[in-house]
Amino acid sequence: MSTSNEIHPASAATLTVAIEIAAPVSATWRHLVEEIGSWWRSDFLVSANEPVMTLEPRIGGLLCERCAREGEGFVWGQVIRFEPETHLAFTAQVVPPWGGPAHSVVQIALRAEGEGTVLTLNDSLVGQVGEETLASMDEGWRMLLGEGGLKSHVEAEG
């Protein structure tokens, strides 16, 4: 029997991403919450058996991939704040091989600017968080929420 114990230093980091969306807050919120499976990029899904991203719009609800086969999937996070059309927050775990291990608190706020919406995401992480993980998370959120993700979907659908 072999045992290997390693202690890794923990750190904390926060990243902020702001995305301007040319649509009203009500439309942006609807797409963000109710239609997440339509804009969540397939290259960001981790499950193998026909996953669809879902969000249960309530405190304690899950942000998760649900698969065609009952009971299969991947939990991304759990909702800790839900205020329609203004705030959505969830806790998440960053697990290897996608970084971490680390705990994440993701907060999304929407505000009207002119006839459009500014979506601001703050992701606060504690655990094994280095420059590489932080850069990857920043790029990932911009891909999911910006061009090719939520922004493109909302602006195309209205």
C-alpha cells in the first residue's frame, strides 16, 4: 500500500468581467436564466451522455448538466442569491482537471444602460488558484457570456 500526502498553499483571487448586451434587462435575464441550455457553449459541457445545461431559478437551485440518461450529469453550482432581473449568485467547486481544487462564489448583476444591459460577473475563488487558473477562468467567462455565448444569443433572439 502506498500513500502520498502533499500540502499545497491556498490563495484567494477575484476576477470581474463586464459584458455590454444590446437588449433590455428583461430579455437578458430571461435568456440568462430560462434559456441557459440554448446559449451555453457545448465545448463547456463536461458530461458525455447528451448533456443540457439547466438552472433551477430559486434559492438552493442547481446550475447543472442533465444528461439523457436519468441521474447522470455534473453539478456546476448551487444558487445562493436569486433576485429576478438584477442578481444571480451561486457557489461552485473548481475541480481538477479544470483548475483547483478551489471554492468559487460567482455573482452576476444586470443593470440597464440606455436601451441595453451591462452584465457584470464577479468570481471570487479560494483554494489552489494561480495565475494560469485565473487567466483560464477569465477567458472562459468571456467566452460563455460574450460573443459566441449569452451576448450573441440574446442579441440574435431579442
